[in-house]
Amino acid sequence: MVAGGPYGIEDILGGAGYRGALLILLILPLVWTLPTTLMIGELSSALPEEGGFYVWVRRALGPFWGYQEAWLSLTASIFDMAIYPTLFTLYLARLSPALCAGWRGLAWELLLITGCCVWNLLGAPSVGRGSQWLFVLLLAPFAVLIGCAVAHGLQHPAPSTVWTAAPRESGGFSVAVLVGLWNYMGWDNASTFAQEVEDPPRTYPRAMLLAGALVAVTYVLPMAAVAFAGMPLEQFTTGAWVVAARSLAGPRGGPVLALAVVAGGMLSALGMFNALTLSYTRLPMVLAEQGLLPRALARRNSKGVPVTATVVCGVGWALALSFSYERLISVDLMLYGSSLVLEFVALLVLRVREPGLERPFRMGPLPVAAALSALPVALVGYALWAARDERLLHMPALLFGGLVALAGAGAYPLARRRWQQPSA
């Protein structure tokens, strides 16, 4: 749900260069990932309920803010989930541009959405097992790529100018940070199906911390390897791992490794979309059960999967496919960042209001928890500032995101009046 291998981090190089990109990928796990995973570890172990972060915010701040948390997350998902079909077709086009020409690109994206929704109907265990296999398969080409890059760097040492080369995009450091934040976000998505997880109080903290370290390694090692091999910055854009594989593995192995990297990129997009479908579809289900959405969205099949919610979410995600990759990231970060701030607020409020709540895992004493919480909140503020010049639908992206967020305040009383039972 957070990372599908190194795919998607290429654009960090365009704005920051090798040295800056590696610093971003090494620092963000400490100031963005670690506080977030600790927060989720504590709240998931204390309140392991279906709906996850929505339940936390609702309990700490009341029904209105709980609804806003769900609203922000679901609207963010519209933009987040449109990114993965886009990445899927970007890598498929590297294999054969004709496959994605014209209407074919959209057809592949719709097929991915449909396939993942059908896969999710088989239940959470099926998605979980599939995620494990996809993760191993998509990382396998990078193990070979790293070995080839190190061998190339030893035989042909890279000039020092590789590390000091100026980024190809003037003023693109903020964009590099935004792309880095996006590649390290999404940890709380694993909380929404807590009742479908074995031993949540023990499982969630361990999963958060171990996966946090693993994600950082899968980003840093390949980028450091291609820098060691001396690959020029101008060759790195989205999908450039294919170019690296072809050039570093030699004339015989290059085409084969490039093909494997293309396949891995497609598997990455498929796997992330599939896993996130599991997460996001539980939110409308829980809202429907509480009378804040139509009851039909709470309908489950024999596997416990919310069928109607899965179909409705799939349609919503398909409607955002026309937006560009960069604009999707900007709006996604704005909405997701706002929901993340509410989660940190919920953590601190629950510490004060419910000190006796059983917490099998704790982020630390209250002052430590507050200090750690301030780091991601500050980064969310930076992301909002950095996106100030982005535009979406003929208006500033910041204004667009603000209007989407404010719409949740108006939707809440309408939802209560329309769907909530008088006794609820």
C-alpha cells in the first residue's frame, strides 16, 4: 500500500540530482515515515476496529471530524488510485508504444481497475497472499540490476561530476520532495480492515516498523547503485529503470533485464492498486453501517467483502484517469496530508482524554509523541506551500483541494439527514 518497489521515485532525480535525491530518500523515513508508523502502531493496537483511522478520529474528536477524516481519505483516493493505472500504461508503453496508442491506453487502465475490483471480491486473504508474491516478483529484476550496476561501477568508475551534476529541472527541489513524500505515504491505509487481521495489537506495530525500513531500502539501494554506475541524470524520468537495465546489463542481458523491469513496473502498479482497493472500500462500508451513506454500500459477500462499495469506488477512480501524474500527486498529497494531521491530533487527544485506554504499543511519553507528531504535520504544511503554483481544472490546485475538503463540512449534515436512522 505504500511502495511497490522503486517504481515512481525516478522523478526525484530530475528535481534534486543524485545527492539530493538520496538525502531525501534517507531523511524522509526519519521525519515522515517513522512518526507516522509509530502513531499507527499505537492507535491500531489500541483500537483495532474496521474503519481504522476513521474510528480513531471519530472517537477522539466526535462524529463530525470522523466524517471529515473519511471524506478527505475517500476524495484523496480518487486522485491516488488514478496514479497506478497511469504508471501501468507508462511501463507497458516502454514494452510497445503501439499497445497504449490512442484509446488502448485508457482500455488498459480500465481493465486494471476492473481486474483488481474482481480480485478483491475474493477476500482479504487472497489480496494479502497476492501482494506477497507480486512484491517478490517485482523486486527480483532490481536485485539483478543492482548487481549489474555495482559491477559496471567497479569496472568503469563514475566521474565525481555524477554526484554534483545540477538537476535538469530548475527549481524542482520542491517537486522532488513532494514525489518523495508521496512515495513514503499511505501507512494508515492498512488500518481500515483491522478486524480481518490476526492479532492486531501485536501485528500492526511490527508490520509498520519492519515495512518502514524495508521500503527505505528498496528505494535507496537501486538509486545508489545507478549513481555508482554513473548513469546520466537526463536519462531518468518516470519509467527510466528500463533504460538503466538495458544499458547496465550489456548487449546480451540488457534486453532481457529491461523486459523484466517493464513487467515488474506493471506488477507494481497492479499490486498497489489491488492492495489499496482492499483498504479504501472499507471506509464507505463503515460509513454506511453508521447511517452516513446508503445501506447498500454495507452489503458484503460471503468473503466479508463490501461488494457495492467496491464497485462504486472503482467507478469513481476511473473518472480521474484523465489527470496528469504530477497534478494527481499534488492534490493527493493535499487531501491525504489533511487527513493525516487529523490522525495525529486524534492520537494526542486520546492520550489526554483516555489515559486509561489499553495501549499494547505506545509511541512514547506524551511530550515525545507530540514532538514526533509535529514533524509530519510540518511536512504537510510544506507540501501545501510547494503546490501553490500547481493548477487543476483551470484553478490553483490548492484552491481545488481546499474546495474539495470544505465540501465535506457541507456533506456531513446532508448525510445525517438523508441516511441516518432517528435512533442512530
